Amino acid sequence: MILITTQQLTFQEYLDYQGESGVCYELYRGHIIEMPTPTAIHIKIIEFLVYQFRRFFAAHNLPLVAVVTTAVRTEENSSRVPDVVICTQSLWEQVCAQPGSAVLDFEEKPLLVIEVTSQNWRDDYIRKRAEYDLIDIPEYWIVDANQPKIRVCSRPENEGSYSHQEFLPGQQVQSVQFAEFILSVNQVLCPPLVEDLIREEQGQLQRLEQQNQELGQENQELGQQVNVERQRAERLAQRLREMGVDMDSEL
């Protein structure tokens, strides 16, 4: 944990703080903390999780969003910046309409936050867990590629603090709030590029569209064949009538 300032800052001063361009800062009890530059695998994990959550919300028609670089106020003069924040769409629109930094205040709680561990991994397991628990965030994930494991913290019914489950490689991690949201731990810890996933989905859609077109063409050809046979049958019936054969009476 790198403290940038020795002087105490208020929360409002933190919102107005102008640090180095491209650097993200947290506030811990009045002190500015420079967040470490993420590694490539750190970024890949975040992008993969955001992509999967967004696909899930869209598929289930849930008015929720998955966003990054969004702070969450955890104490009077503390603000954390989880790697992923899940909140309602209406809440996110309210935050977007506010001037200044994107911060969820005390009355604007996310549904789920995710931290991907880095050099300051102890903060994720101890300090941040305590802070997120204190403000009643329902679910908190710690994605640890070094251990490797995923810890899911939540508050069981009638319990006053977080308990947790750990998911290891070879297992599947499941959200407490979204029971149908299930991912392979291996894939989360060593994810594919989101661009590859998008290309794969587009390829599947193109193949499905082609199959539908081929099926439509087959149906059209079948329909044409049926029409030909119907016309042939009508011509035969007409010819028989001309010969004096009453098909209705014959039947």
C-alpha cells in the first residue's frame, strides 16, 4: 500500500484530487493510495469477467451493468476502486449524470464487487473484505491467480458478517445472487481474449444464419415440388373427367 499524501484529505477533496494522468487512486482513511499498474493477465481476467457478466445480464433480461474504474465509498474518508462493479442500470445512470468522479456513495451500494489480486493482495483479503462487509455489499469475489483460487464472500441469511466459499482449478465458480451464472475457474484464471470469444460467437451466428437460409431454400424447393405434383394431379383429374370418369362416384 503506497500512501501518496501525509496530510488528511476529506472525501470531497479526494473527488477533486488531480493525480498523475492514467493512474488510479483510492482513499484510505484520508490518505491517497496509488493503485499498482495492472499486469496483462490482471487485465485479461477483468475483461473476461465483464464480458461474461454483460452477456448473462443481456441473456436473462436483467437491468444490471458490469463496469470498471468505478469507486465505492466504504468509510467517511475511504473509497475503494474494485476491478469490477455490478450495480443496477438505474443506479449507474444516476452516477453517469453526476459531475466529477464516478463514485458510488453510501446510499448507492453495488450488488457485487470483484477484486483481482496484485501486489497488495493482503488488502483484498483483509482490509477490503472488512470494508465491503461493513457497508453491506451482498457479494464480494477475490480472484487470485497466484494461489490459484476464487473466493466468494457473502452474508448467509441471519448472519452478521461475511462467510466465504473457495473455488479451485477444475471446479466451477457460482455467484450467490445469480445462481445460473457459472464459470470455469480455469477459464477465469487463464481466460481467452474477449475478441476471440466475440469472433467465435459471430462465427456461430453466421453458421446458424447460413443453415436457416439453406433450410429456407430446401423448404422453398419442396414447396415448388408439391405445387408441381398438385398441378399434375389436377391435370390428370381433368383428363379423366373429359373421358367420362367421375372420380367422386368412383370413390
